[in-house]
Amino acid sequence: MQLLKKLVKYMLVLITVVSTGAILTACGASNTAKSELVHPHYLTIGMSAQTFPYAGRNSNGHLTGFEVDLSKDIAHKMGLKPKFVVTKWAGLISGLGTGKYDAVFNNISVTRQRKKNFRFATPYMYSYTDIVEPKDEHIKDLKQLRGQKVADQGGTDNSLIAEKWHAKFMPVDGSEILPFLREGRAKATIASVPNWYGDKKYQNVKGLKMVKVPTSEQKPDLVAPLLNKKSPQLQKKISKAIQELRKDGTLKKLSIKYFGHDLTTK
């Protein structure tokens, strides 16, 4: 009987130790992700707010757009409050490296070069390339841009595509691109299908047309949150939240709300 009592006591102690270890391990994993946050209890998001319907400001000056709503939903899934830091495009990515925010949501494409210095969470959009031009132009693919004046913002992925295909690149402000085309100051601009749908819904595209670029020339970009290399646990948490939002249909609903089309699937 005495031996049985000792055995039961030993087993209880063992169960307690194992349970405590499991709890500490779970807490440690959770705290690791939280320790990577710029501000406790907040998911701090960097964006330029100049790329509506991705992100912009309404007439009251409040942030609105696909990536604004998406960021809020991701933060809530993670049990955090969203905190937005609006930064000009020129310093947006470098601000991530200096710890101003946890992630950048700004129509950022996944590239090998960016992967060298940063992390990407799960993509939330597939961005096919297109050419926007006046209706009386006949440019049908990227090859035909050689030697042609192409207007776009400097330092963007589309500007690199223009240079790759030997176009005469004209760096302009984003708000100037469509006027440049209508006034004949540029032959075309390289854009994305999401941008065109957004322009059609919210801007004046009269006299302009969109030509889809063959995927043999340019594969679709994966658009995803950009994170600091030092945030592996945060990357996992954000990726999980995006997967859940895709599964429950939230991603699709947000895309249709702001672009009029589902751009979240291939």
C-alpha cells in the first residue's frame, strides 16, 4: 500500500511538471511574436496612402481602401489593434528596416531582391501586368514599347519593366500618369490589372484602353505584406490570419468591394 501511494505521488508530480512545461512553451511561442511588435498590443502598419483603391484617404481625411480594411482584419485576427503610419513611398521600405512599423501593406510585389533583405507573409493578391494607352494606339505587348515614351512613378516595379524592355521611361507623379496619356505626352504606361479596375471605378479613363500583357512576357506578381527579417514569428501569425481570411471569403469580398473584381485568386 505504501509503495502504491509513493507511485501515485510520483505520477502526479510528473504530470504537473510536464503540464507546466507545455504551458510555458506555449506562452513562450506567443510572447516571441509579441516581442517582435514595434508597439505592444498593436500591429503597426506602414503605407503611403496614395494608391487608392489599395489605400488612400476619403473626403474626411480618414484612411480607406482594400489594404486598410485588410490590415484591420488581420490585426483583429491576431488579437491586436491596427496602428497606421503613413509614409511617402520613397522612404516606406527603408522605414521598415529602421523599425518604424511591423509590416508594409502597399501593393508590394514579392521579388528575389526584396527577399534578400526582408520577409514576406502569405500573398493576398495576384497582380497581372497590363499596358494602358490611348484608344488610337496599337501597342499590344511589352516588345512594342521599345523606344516609346512610357510614364510611371519612379522606383516602382513597373518602371523596372519599362527599362527592361528599353522604353523611354518618364518618371512622373502617380496623379499625372493618366493626364500624360490623354495629352499625348506619353504613349503608354505599364500598370497592373488591379490598378486598371480601380481607375475604371474611381477615375476618368475616357479615351484610354487596357491591353493585358501575355504571361509569357510577364508573370503575375504576388502582392504580400513586407516584414523585417527579424520578425519570423510575426510573419507566421500574419500569414495564418491571411489564410483564414481567404478561407472565410473576406479577401474576396474586400477585393470586389474596392476593385469590382476578385483579384485574390489566380
